Amino acid sequence: MSIDSLNDLFVEELKDLLSAEKQITKALPKMIKAANSPELQSAFEEHLALTEGHIERLEQVFERLGLAPEEKPCKGMAGLIEEGNELLKEAMAPSVKDAALISAAQRVEHYEMAVYGSLRTYAQLLGDIETAQILQSTLDEEGDADRKLTQLAEFSVNLQAAEADMEEVES
Ligand SMILES: [Fe+2]
Ligand SMILES: [Fe+2]
């Protein structure tokens, strides 16, 4: 199909985003299992529940546009998830693995934030303020998740991972 207007672009990106969110709901259970720190596990569990809500909001946006919720395979998200999976196949100290999981998860959050930010702005420009607000709600939750992961990394997980390095130097 040709994309002749901002509205067409909005719909195309919406389909891509629905695919991205659905991929995340499949990846998160594996990340929960792979995580070592209970705080990280619960952060991922919490985000899985929120992600299900993100999918519902996207379906709501499709409905507002009078469209069926359709997916367009998001290659960007597939790539991020594949990279994360590859990394997890490596033998790693548990705390280092947690640091790697946070880094992978933050890439996912930033990707989502970029798309939600763009779509929110398109909706504003197209004069659909309610849709813009729906997208903003998810954007805010993605931002919160990202900040929570930064906190977990800076105050706990990365410090433990750095300790694993020290132990390796000492032994
Ligand atoms: Fe999301
Ligand atoms: Fe997310």
C-alpha cells in the first residue's frame, strides 16, 4: 500500500507497534525466568502486566479509527529480542546476567518510547486529542519502567555485577 498522508503513516506505525508489544509479552516470561534478582523479576512481572494493558490501549485506538487491530511484523523489536536471547545463551555470572537483562530491557523501552512519542504527536497533529492521551498514558508507563530499571541497575544490579568482576580479579 502507499502511504500518502500522516494518517496512513499513523496506521502503519500503529500496526507495527501492536506487533512489537505482542512480541514483548512473549519475551518477558523468558526474561523473568532468566533474572536472578527478585527485584528485577518483579519489575519484569509488573511490566508484563502493564504490557498487556498497552495492547488493550492499542486495540482501543484501532477501534476509535474504525479499524480491526492488525499487526505488521516489527523487525526492529524482533532484532532487539533476538540480540537479548543470544546474549542469554552465554555463560554468565548471575549478577552480570541481570545487568545484561536490564540493558536489553532498556533498549526495548527506548524503542517503544520512540514509537509512542511519534504516534502521540501524529494524533495531536491529526486533531485526535483523545487518542493522543491514550498513547501518552502508555508512553508515561514506558518511561516509568525505564527509570525503574535505571534505578535497579545503578543502586543494585550493576554494583553486584562489578563485585563479580572484583572476585574474578582476586581469584
Ligand atoms: Fe509497552
Ligand atoms: Fe515496555
